[in-house]
Amino acid sequence: MSKNYGPEYVRAIAPYQAGKPIAEVAREFGLDEANIVKLASNENPFGVPESAKQAMVAAATELGRYPDANGFDLKAALSKRYDVPADWITLGNGSNDILEIAAHAFVERGQSVVYSQYSFAVYALATQGVGARHIVVPAKDYGHDLQAMLAAIEDDTRLVFIANPNNPTGTFIPAAEIEAFLAKVPAHVVVVLDEAYNEFLAPENQFESAEWVKKYPNLLVSRTFSKAYGLAGLRVGFAVAQPALTDLMNRIRQPFNVNSMAQAAAIAALNDKAFLAQSAANNTAGYQQFVEAFEQMGLEYVPSYGNFVLVKVGDDAGAGARVNLALLKQGVIVRPVGNYGLPQWLRISIGLPQENAVLIAALTKALAG
């Protein structure tokens, strides 16, 4: 007689599907790794900044020691950058870790979590992982409907996830709308404002959400070094919140969840303004490159504020999978989003100009075929 191990709500989880690695596509389709273009995981096409590489080399001499469990130097750098006390910061193994920690810290089994349709898949996974109840609010124009999300909050709601810009759709909520939402959220509900793509926003759309943390004790802002800062492989994220929240987060956070090289690289990248500016400029130009091509092809797309574009590649339910396979055969990796309920769409990361050109040519061929 077989036995079911673990709670039912854990067995019901569908594991997170990451973007295909280049090596896997090379093996599967018999391609040369050097010729494969990966535009699937919203990574920085410039890779790791040179400043971070040098910091990692220096940190490597101490790898026989455990990392600083409290991340003193990194927290000090973040404290200075965002003008908050160091004990308002929680470090994570990527911002994904922050989202998971928040669910475990603030939500009991059976309580509810509110998030939007077409929002980051980890919100659903984090909710399911603690046995909480999902309240999924229908999207508005592929983005968050904050009024509907506010109305969806129930007495047992303990957490609300908001992504801004949103992944995978790229939509953006202006600052005034978010602050109006925060002012109305019940005090017992923690709002996680996930800003993984914040650094790609145009100057006129940028605002400092860390200032809101000083006003709203139930707000937690999540950021990452994986995108604009180019450190995806090192897994460094952080949260900014008042001590009532960070104290609980740090009680269950793994003590060495951010390794020594990652901490050193993050400090260097945080202060590398030239690299950040280069990344933002490339992203702006690449977005325009994609948009012009999609319009020329007659493809519908969602205007994006991140470093990726969601584009519709057909009208039938199999369009996304079919075009994705055709692109893989040409050595181009993008992200199908059928798991988000968007089977006709693909999410395409913005790369270097030549990588974008390869994608455009491959997509033209795939659609013609």
C-alpha cells in the first residue's frame, strides 16, 4: 500500500519551470552553444559588471569561512542607498527567497493571500507552499486592478503581492495609484511590493518606494540584483520593511542564505552607476527595436516597462508552444507563458542589438512557417 508523504497542499504544487539553459537546448537540438541566443529569463545581456567580478576575486580568498550571516557590509551599503536603518533590511537568496520567506513569516495555513492574474508564478507557489488560500484577482489590461484587489481582501487575508513592473506582462502602476492603495489596505495585511524590474523604468516613472516604508508599517518592498545589476547567477535579493516585519523575516531566514561572493559582488554592483546606466540605455533601445519589428509583423504586444516584451504569436491555443519550438530549432530561447494562462503569447527578454536581430529574423521565419 503506497503512502502519500507530506501535506496535500505541498503535493499539489506544480514545480517552477525555469527558462531552458543554453546547454540543454544545444543537446536537445544538436546545436552549437556558441550560436544560441537566450532571451528567456530576463537576464542582463551584459552579464556580470567588471566591478563585481573584481570584488568576487577578492572575496574568494575567504571562501573557507562562512559568510557574514547578517550581511553587515551589504546592509550598510543598502542602508545608505535607500536611507533606511540597517535593521529594516532582510537579505535573500534572490528576491524569490524574500517572497517565500514573507509567505512563511506572515501567513498561517488556511489564511488567504491576494495576488493578480498574470502575475509572477512564485506568488502562487509561495501561497500554496504554506497551505494558504489563493484569491486571484482578474487582471485589467494584463496588469493589476488595484481597486479589485482591495475589494478582494478578506478578514483572513494576511498578504498581498504586487509586482511593479509586472512579470510576465510588463505592465506598470503609477506611484499615485499604489500609494492610494496602501492608504486603504487594512493594517493587519502585509503588502509585498515586488520591484525586481524597477531599475529599467524611465526617469519619469521612477519613485522611491522605500520612503513609503517609513509611512506604512505593513509594507515590504522587495528588490533584486538579478536583473539590471547582472548578478542572476549569484542570487542576491533584499527586502526593505519596518522592524516589526524584518524581525519575523529574520527569525526564519536561513542564516547563510547569501554567500560571501554574492555579498561582495552586490556591494560593487550597487555602486556601479555606469553599468546601470549602460544597461538601462541598452534596454530602451532594444525595446524600441522589438516594438518596431512586432508592429511591422502585425503582432499584438503588451507595452512593457521591464526588460522583456509579451507578444502574441497566434490566435489558436497552441500558438505559443508551436512558435516556441520553431524558435528553439533555430537556436533562440524565449519564454512560453502557457502556465500563466497565456498560451498564445511568448515573453521575450531584451538582449544586445545583435541578439534582438537574431530573434526578429527567427520569429519572422517561425511565423511564416
